[in-house]
Amino acid sequence: MPVIIIHGGAGRIKNAAAHRRGIKKALQIGWAILNQGGKALDAVCEAVKYMEDSTIFNCGSGATLTLDGTVELDASVMIGQGEYGAVGAIKQVKNPILVARQVMEKTDHLLLVGPGAQKFSRRRGFKKYEKILEVQKRRLARFKKRGNSAYFPKLNNYLKLGTVGAVALDNDNQIAVANSTGGILGKMPGRVGDTPIFGAGVYATKNSGVAATGHGEEIIRLFLAKYVADLTDGLPAQKAVSKGIAMAKEKNVLCGVIGLDRKGNVGYGFTTKSMSWGYIGKAGEMRLF
Ligand code: GLY
């Protein structure tokens, strides 16, 4: 039986009802693909694409802004056979997750960033697109008014540390992970977080898939997704995720993690006040935060 688990970001979830609706819809999109015998890779990419378009989550059309008021997006995809593709600080593209997938499938490279990533997206037929929500402009204005410095932003439990992520296991026992984010509010232009960093925000093996969310710089330092995936090789997904979260808590890292194992067990956990998540498990049951 296939399985899919999704998160909509860790931190303060203000609009929980909208998150719940968005995650439910993303799960249904992914599950429909898996249930028809489709690939885990298609399921996670389509689920994340929906979340990028929804404007509910901090990714794609709903992305938070840089200090300059621009949108710069990070995304990555990885499959259990070790293939991986990512984009960092890419501008003017609607669905960075689909560009990341093309980096994985159509190039020998792993990570493209900035103008090079954008140029690649145009070459692959992705149209120029930019959406800046008024609500994001207001958030940036408040961020600046509070005297925040982009060099050392004051992160706390009440900030939205959003990313979206999806992990799926298909009928052929293949595992795939997809991640997408607008990054941290008021980040310096050019900043790349954990989301497209191999082993930090994303990791997959034949036995496990893991996606992390939260304070990107610290997640990179912990190599968090790989840490949890390695634990999953010997433990059920929930135990591995809980150990990863305990390690992150010890180091005061604001983060969340979702994961699954080859047997179809799922796991989730967070050190923040909350995280939005949902899954359709191996008995076909749907659970939402
Ligand atoms: N985890 C999202 C970021 O730090 O960019």
C-alpha cells in the first residue's frame, strides 16, 4: 500500500484551517497518483506543485520576501536511488519544484542557483512568472519596522519558518522527497537555506525519505535530513524522526521533520510551537494535524 506524508511548515501556524485544507488537497493529489500505480516522484512533485500555487504556504506564489522585496525560491527533489536535483534563489518561476526535477532528470548537475537556474528554467520552457502578495509586503514592512537585521534576524518560536515538503512510498517500493520554500522573511538576496541542500533539508535512500523545515542555517549545520534518514535504516520512521527532533531540541534549533520508511511507517515531529502536517498511511487512513 502506498503512503504519503506532507508538511506545510513549522513555526507559528496562524491560518490553521487554510493549512489543513491545503494539506488535505495536496495529500489527495499525491495519493490519487500513487493509488493508480503512479510513481512516488510524480506524487510528491504534484503535491508540492499544488502547494506552490495555493498561496497558503511559504513557497511558490505564497512566498515570503527578501529584504529587497523580491521573491527568491529554493526547491529540491530526491529519490531513493540517490538521484537528486535542486534550485536555489531562483526568481520569476511559478513552480521551482518542477525546475528542480528537471535539474535531476535533464542535467548532470545537482544544484543550480540564481540567474543560472532562471536561465535553465527558461530554456526548459518555464514561463516568466512573479507574484508578490500584498500580505507579504506588509509582513516585510513590519519586519523592517521592528528593526530586524537581515544579517542576524531574530528568529523565535513565533516566526513562520515555512517550507513545504512531501515524502511518498509507491507500490514499487520507491521513495521520493520534494521540498519547496520562499525561505526566511527578510533574508538577504542570494541567501540559500536548507531546502535545496543535499542531506540538510532533503534526503532519501532505498529505505527512507526525509524532509526538514525550519531555520535553514541551523538545519544545514545539523545535516538534519540525512541524520534522520540514517537512523531510519535501523528504526521505524517515527522513532528516527523523534530522535532527530530530540537532537535538534538539545541544540535549540527551530525545526520540523517528516519521514517515512520502506515498510510504510510515517514519522513527524517539531521543536517549534507547531507544524502543519498530514499523511495517508499504509491502511489508507488520512490524518491531519
Ligand atoms: N527552511 C527554510 C529556510 O530556512 O529557507
